[in-house]
Amino acid sequence: MKNASLVTDYVKRCKARLKGIDTLHAESAWADVVRESQEVVELALKALLRFSLIEVPRIHDVSDILQQNLSTLPEVVRPHVDRMCGISRSLRRDRELAFYGSEDLTPSEFYKKADADEARADAGWLVACVAEACGLATPAT
């Protein structure tokens, strides 16, 4: 049996984390915005997989799984899967680098506002799409 409440939990946590990303953005913590955006995207896409009753793998980028199961996903997200996968792949590449850096790269020096703006916007868009597909969109007030 699948734990349906996990979908709701994942989407709710994604929305809360988006607020955290806004705080990091206000602090000009560009590398942290990129890293946290990756985690939000990963969690949102795993919510979509769970909602679609697709086994959720223990990997950070589920793009291949989404594409292999396109016909199983809610119809409303199918036109957006390529964009979702592109966002996931792009942020997955930055996951460790944005957090740890490397001997020749310091995250706070490497990542710029434009990187953070793009990651933040992409994460927000993706969470909104997943929330809608899962029937968990927040009504406009």
C-alpha cells in the first residue's frame, strides 16, 4: 500500500522551503539558494512520482523516471515534463558544488545573483505545477 499522505507532506514542505529560499535570497546567499532549490525540485518531483504511483528511486535526479513513465503522469503536467527534467538535471549538477565547493571553487564566490534568481524561479514554477497536478494547489486569495 502506498502512503498517500506523503504526497501532501512533500508538497507542503516544498512550499515551506520556498519561503526559506526567499530568506536566503534576501541575504544574498546565492550558493545556498541554488542548493536549496535543488532539494525543493527533487522533493516536488518525488511527490509527483508518488502521486502517479511510480516507484520513487533513491537518487537526486528523477528525470529519466519521469520520461520513462510519461503516460502515467497526470495529463496536466505532461506538456511540462521536458522543462521539469531540464531543471532537475541542471540543479542536480550543482548540488554538491553549491554546498561544498572544491579546492578551486568557493561556492559563495562562484554563484551569482543570476544563478540564484533562475534556480529560485524554476523551483517555484515546478512546485506550482506539481501542486496543481496533485490537486494541492493553493487557491488564489
